[in-house]
Amino acid sequence: MLSPQLFNLYLEEALVHIPVLKDMYLHGTLKAYADDIVCTFNSREEGQRIVSAFEQLDATWRLALNKGKSVILAEGQGAKVAGIQTDKKAKYLGMRLCLDKAEQRKECGK
């Protein structure tokens, strides 16, 4: 399909214009395919900074973060980080991601 690849080119160009996101993208802590994005971070404060960086994409690039469809994997299930729900499970590119390693292996059929 051509559409996700074209969107990837647009998204990559947008990401490298926001220093926080560019650094994550270059260091592999931000992965993106079309409109599915996964980021890894270590603290609530870092998560809030990343969400703020994504929100900057809306003004220039017209890329809006849909907080209602977003999930942050965290131990504190039910809490919110920068308006985004936290949970112990999330879906990325059709695959279920879990914080618990045993549960993740079960999800992957291993």
C-alpha cells in the first residue's frame, strides 16, 4: 500500500522538527508506522514532555494527538498522564503489548 508509506514520509519530516521527538526517533525510543506510534520513556514527567511535544505537531503539521485512542503502558492502571489513560496492555500494529513478561509471551503464543 502506498498510503501508509506516503504518510510515513510526512510524519518523519514532522518528527525531526521537534527536538524531543527527533532525539527519540533517532535513538529508537519512538517507532512509527503510519498513524500508529509507540514511544518508550521512564517517568511521568518525561511522558508529559513527550505528549507536549506531540501536541506541537498540530500547529505546523496539522497532526493531532488523539488522546482518546492513545494509551500509556504503566503500572498505575487507570491513572492519566497528560490526559492519556494508562493501562497494563495496549495494541500496536494489531499486536497486544503487555507490561507483564509472562502475559506478553502468552499473547505471542510462546
